[in-house]
Amino acid sequence: MSSAIPRAVERLVEAFARLPGIGPKTASRLTYYLLRSAPEESLELAAALGELRAGTIFCSRCFNISTAGVDPCALCVDPARTSKTVCVVEEPLDVLAIERTGAFHGRYHVLHGALSPVEGIGPSDLRIEELVTRVASEGIGELILATNPTLEGEATAMFLKRRLQGSPVRLTRLARGLPTGGDLEYTDVDTLSQALEGRSEL
């Protein structure tokens, strides 16, 4: 950037630009918006970012987001939810998408990504071994593999199928009501509900 731009401005633009879905132009617009806005708005954003780190943890059982100090998370200890069915998703946002349907009453396991050799993401970068351990120790009857219908999501589902071969757990996949190449977090509630109800054997 130009030396005429203060380093503090450059730093915030660079920080915004590292976020997914935000390019250099959007990062600049956000930065200059905050410069023009009331000081309280910037301070509130800074406080929210600080609270995000201080006030949240990842559940030690399902690896979904939980409130700091609450481990296992509320979904893992909810007695109204069955522990026999576990829905495996890529990201915490996918848990929110499925919860919005009201159609699933089991538990979750968040992988925190999908296999992607191009991006250097292998099995050891995901919460796969923790899932294998849960299957062996928790008496899970069915795993719903709800990875996204992308090349990476499909590769992750196939890897999980091979990794769990020989296990008595039933593996199912969301039905093809989901658009190929799409993300669960952007799927409407009806489509996601139908995909859950129409899941099939893997």
C-alpha cells in the first residue's frame, strides 16, 4: 500500500482481507467505514472480537462451539437428544443449519473442515480419529455423514466410510436434495429437512 496510508489502516485492511469471502476492495471499504463511523462502533467491534475468544471454547466431545466453561456442550448433554445417532458435519455453521430444521434430534460431530490435498488438509488436520474413538466407546448406532456435496465433502465421506469399515455403526448420507457444489449453511430449511429425512445407506 501507499506510504501515504497510516500503518494502522493498512493493518486492518490486511486483517479483513484474510477473512474468507472478503477481498481487498471489501476489506478497504470495511476499514474506511469504521474510520468514518462513531468511535463507539469500532470499540464495540473490538470488544466483540475479544469476547469471541474469551467467551467460547470447542466442546471436547463433539468439537462444536460452546460457551467458555461449558464442556461438554449443551447439545451433548441434552437428555432429550439421542446419543445413538450422530450427524457428522464439516463446520459449526452446519450444526446451526441443521438445527434450524428442527428435524434432527441426535448429537453432532464437527470435523472442522474437509479433506483437500490441494490445500494441504489431510486426515490428521480434521477431527476424524476423535470420531472413530466416539464410535468405539459411545455405542453409536448411526452416523449421518452430512459433509457438503462438493468434491472435498465427498472425498471426506468416502474416507470416513473406509476408516470405519468393520465397525458395526450404520453409515448414511444426506439425500440428494442438496445442490452439488453448495454449502449447508446456505441451504433453505425445507431442502435440508427433506435431505435429512431421505438420507440413504452409504
